[in-house]
Amino acid sequence: STAAALVTAAAGVPVAKHGNRSVTSRSGASDVLAALGVNITAGVAQVEACLSELGICFCFAPLHHRAMKHVAAARAKLGTPTIFNILGPLCNPAAAPRQLLGVGTAQLRPLLAEAVAMLGTRRTVVVHGTDGLDEVSLGATTEVTEVAGNRLTELRWTPDDFGLKPSGPEPLRVEGPEQSAQRIREIFAGRPGPPRDIVVANTAAALWTAGRGETLIQCAAAAAEAIDSGAAEALLKRLAERSWAK
């Protein structure tokens, strides 16, 4: 998630977040970041500066994969996920050697993992919440494929693995990017509850993927500290400012 990317970077792991505007959902990553004040159409030099100076950047897909714009209208008209929803995660412009990827359809998890292995990766973790979430879930088991080189390992995560309480998807629902942005601000300001817990869980998965902890519980503690210390909130402010600077 967008919030988890920010918390991961605040915890010390460089993050190149790659995303687009909403096509088949209520709110895409770029919609949320724009609502948070980030310049999502920053040029390559600005994006690189954000990554080198802050440890996080946002790569707006249409600026890095210009051919994709020719199918945007058709995708919006269809209003349903297509092959391009799978291509996006495979085309991170930063060529990140470690990635955390999520899919909302169970059948796509092994397919995406196999594609990642063929393309080459140091370590990529592909997750699917069995309640339909395209990220780590706290309302159901999360099915996981860890890709290390060309070796694939199947895992299953539960809320207990993160030291967190189970919670369903209802408290996580938002009506659009503005509401999503407001929720992120509340989490970063210290508000407890299921939305914070899901951010902690997904950040923990990212930190684990990056090798910043041996267990998910250790990584969840690091994620919580990045929020509670104010580091995530401060990083968001700096990203918003730096992304507009020339």
C-alpha cells in the first residue's frame, strides 16, 4: 500500500513506489499521493533526487511507460482488471532487486511469481489475502510465494505471525483518494485501530523482504516504531516538499 511504502522508507529501506491513477478501483496510488500533496508528475531528475535524498520516490507509470497511455481509455471503459494490472508490478522503472507485490486473485499469485523468477530478482514476495485483498490481510490467511533467484517457496501468514489482532476488511474501506489520504494522516499522527494495523503488517512484510528482520514480529515492531516516532509523518512532509522542488 501507499502508506506502507512511506513507513518502510521511514524505517530505513529505500523504496521506489511504482503506480498509476485509479483505473479499475476507487483509488490508485498516484491519486492518494496527489491528495497528500506529492507531485506525482515530477520529472526523472526530481524522482531520482527524492530517492537519493529521502530514500523514497514515486514513479508515475504513464511517464515511464508512455506506450501504456494508448490503452488507458479502453481499460477505464472496461472497468475490470486486465493483463495490464499484472504487467505494472513487473515493470518497476527502478529495477528494484527486492519487491513486495500483491494480487487480489488467488490464481494470479503463482503466475506472477513465476514471471518474476524468469525476469530475475534477488528476493520478491508475492502476497494474496484469501479474503480478496491484494496485500497482506489481517482478516484471513495471506498466501505467499517467496521468490529468491529462481527458487520459489510457498508460505502462509496469519495475524499471529505479526503479533497483531485479526480484523476484517470493513474498517479499511474508503470512498476515494481524499478519504484514503486523510486516513493515512490519522495513522501517522498516532491513531490506533485496524487501518494502522494493516499498514504495520504490510510494512513488516516489506521489511522482511528487504532482510531487515528474521521474523515478521521483529519487522512489525520496526514498522510501529517508524510511525510512533513521527518518522513516517516527517518523511511524507519532506517528500511532498521535495517532489515540487526544481
